[in-house]
Amino acid sequence: MGNTSSMLTQYDIEEVQQHCKHAFTQQEIVSLYQRFCQLDRNNCGFIPSDEFLSIPEFAVNPLSQSLLRMLDGFNFKEFIAFLSAFSPRSTLQHKIEFIFKVYDTDCNGKVSFDDMLTVLRDLTGQYMSEHQRKEVLAQVLEEAGYTKDSFLVLSDFMKILGNSDLKMEAEVPVD
Amino acid sequence: MNSSGVLKSSSSELDLDRPNIEDYLPSGAAIQQEPRGKLRLHDLLDISPTLSEAAGAIVDDSFTRCFKSNPPEPWNWNIYLFPLWCFGVLLRYLIVFPTRVLVLTIGWIIFLSSFIPVHFLLKGHDRLRRSIERSLVEMICSFFVASWTGVVRYHGPRPSRRPKQVFVANHTSMIDFIVLEQMTAFAVIMQKHPGWVGLLQSTILESVGCIWFNRSEAKDREIVARKLREHVQGADNNPLLIFPEGTCVNNHYTVMFKKGAFELGCTVCPVAIKYNKIFVDAFWNSRKQSFTKHLLQLMTSWAVVCDVWYLEPQSLKPGETPIEFAERVRDIISTRAGLKKVPWDGYLKYSRPSPKHRERK
């Protein structure tokens, strides 16, 4: 505990809370700040992607590469905004937006066949051949009413994932 | 084949369940017209379990926790206790510390003045020389322990000198070795350190029969394995002490044991060490402080309190692999010392997990 919480004033905490639309309580923000300081070893105000890779649990995650792309050079506000999708208080829409961003590798608001293939490749690795993956993806897309060449936008994702209860949460330890 | 309904669950085996899709492929062997659980676009796009895991790791992960030094609760914060604490600080730094330095210096003088002559004069009489050197090393370690006012309680039968046996212990700090050496002269296997510690290693510890390794050298492992085997065979050598974690952990957790110590074909005697943090935290956070600073910190605190348990010797059970054996011994040590087990390799402190691990996941 000690001196880290004194570097974060009440104003800072409230500002961050506003920024993440109250997804986290003030206690959680303080805990996350400690975590941020722990990861930001050189005290430069942002976390280089290397640091995330030094967490073994993160590095062995199949989607770590895609997430790293999104995580690079984060300062604390962006860090909190990133994690806010995983708060139990965030809306389903917010979570779906997050998933969309993971898929949208070139950040142009559209998810192509290749984007989906990339994520599928990360998840299945050597368990499926490239050909099998393309087959499966094409088949499933067709069934849902899309073609191989169609681009999915956020509203499509909302439609597809919207009427389920998506469980995407990470617990913030509060001591 | 597990049911394909499982694809929707929040288990992290999402990718391992993927083989279900092979049933679904038009070109696959078993073409199911109506598979039991239809794979929909929704299931394919739902990567939330994997993402939750990743976020969980970012927020808090068990590996970093192993190496966190937890500062003790400050108790000196009110008007009555604070002056008492200040008085204690003065006492510790101005009276106790110099006394300890004096004690240590006397110890070193006695040690060196006996060790050097014995080492050179009794060159011919190996047995006698060895036994004297052994008692001298035990003595200097007792001096070290006294210099931090170490209160060590030993439980269990004292180690005996027998061939074909190896001692393993959990590792918190370099002083683990000194605490154990005080009771019995062990031969230890350590990382070669720079500076004055390295000097100590090459001169004095050589006489008790220590083995060096270098983490950064790749070929090192085979050489070390060979040296270990040779040492254990010799009846005259001191019993070998190994810290299979490979690195210092903060005494609340144990990381995975390296199997090297368990493949030597001898009985393994586990030793559990637990430090009481009441006066000082004995965990040497090698990323945060050098060994000298760590020693000074120990010498300026009131006492170092710890418990050492010598546990029942274990042998490889028929049909057990060395890795399972290592895990079983780790279990025994962790239970005895009240530590939590963590499934990570200590060496990840120094390097990244290879892409192989990611593939496997």
C-alpha cells in the first residue's frame, strides 16, 4: 500500500471513474493503479507491451497477440478503459464492442473473413488445418445469412451476440 | 467425444473442444446432417472466455504474486508507539548492529586463522582436514546466524551422512543455506555470483564440496547433471543440498520444482523452511536489492525467526516419473511449511514462455 495511493488524488480517481463510465468502484481503481504501477516498471507513465508478455498467464493465452496490438503504450486512463469491458457493471453492448475491436485488426470498423480467420487460427493453432478453418468459417457464415465476402460491422455483431448472456468478467482483487 | 453443447460453456478448453467441428465439415469422414449441437456463428465469434482469462491475468496473476515482497503492517503510527519505535531504531542501529558486526568479525578471524593453516598444513591427511574444515564451516555459519540473532527451531531427525541421498528444500533467500549449514555441513549447488559472494564461493565453499552452475549457459545443464551424479556416488562427500525451485520465492508460495534433483536415483530427503515475518521479511527480492543490502537489512532488525523441518526421506515409487516425484515432494514441503503451490516454472522470472506453451493452450 504505502505511497502509491497517495500519488492518486481523489480528483484523479473521480476523473478516471468518469472516463470509464463508472465501471469500477473507487476501491477497484486504486487496486488497478497499484497493478499498473507494478507493471510500469520504469515509471514512464505507460506500459510497454513487453511487460504484458512477462506475465506467464497472459503470454500463454492464445489471443495474447491480438490483445497486445490493442494494449500497446497504454497510460492509466486507457488501461482502465480497456479493462472496463470486463467489469460486471459494464453493459452487454460495451462487451460486444470490445469483442468487435479484437476482431477488427485494421481498425476500420469492418470485420472481414480474414479477420475472423485470424482469430480462429489463434484459438485453434495446430488442431485444424488452414483449409478446414476456411471451410468451417464459410459454412457457418452462410448459415447465418452472410457470405465469404461480406463485411460485418458492429451492428451485425450486436445482432449475433446480442441475445445471449455473455460472460466476460475479471475480478479485481481489492485488499 | 464430449458433447458439442460444451462449446458454449465458459471453460478454457474452448480450443480443445474444436475437434467437434471436424464432425461438421462437409469433407470430413462423418457427415452429420443434423449435428446434435449446431455450431452457429454466435459460438464461433464468442471469444469471451479466453478474453476473460487474459484480462484476469492482466489484473492479477499468480506468478507475480510469488515474488512480491509484502511489506509488514505499520504499527508505529500513533503517538505512543512512534517514540517507542524511534527508540527501537536507535537501539538497533547504534548498539545492536555494531555488536553484531563485532561478533561477526571475531567469528571470521577465528575461522580464517584456523581454516587457512588447516587447509595448507594438513594437505596430506584428507580425512582429518575435511572433518576439521566441516566443523569450521558449521561454526562460521553459526556466527552468521548469531549476527542476525537468528532464532531457528529445528524439527525432525538431523541429517545423517550416507551415500545416495540428496536433500531438497524450498528457497527464500541465500540465508537458507546458512541456516541449514549451521546444523550440518552440506555440499550445495548454487548459481555463481559476482563480487565478494563469488569469492566466498570459490574458496571456502569449495572445501565442503560445492557445485556451480550458470543459469545463462545452455550447455551447463548436462555438465551439472554429471557433477551431481558423481557427487552423490561418493561416500565421503558431504550430503548434497539442492533448491529445486531454482530461484528465491517469497515464502508464501512454491513454484515448480526442477526435476534434476529427482532423477539421480537416490532417496530424497525434503526439508521445509518457513520464516516468521514478525521482525523482518527474510525474502531476498533479487530484483529489488543486492545481497549486501539484504544482509544489512537483516543485521539491523531485531531477529530472524524461522522453523526448519527435516521430513521423511522419499524414494521414487515404481511407475512414477521424476516429474511426478518432484511434485509429490513439493506437496509434502508445501503442506509442512504452509505454502501455496503455483504451477509455474521459477525460471520464467528470467525469460518468457516459449510459443510452444501458447500452442499447447
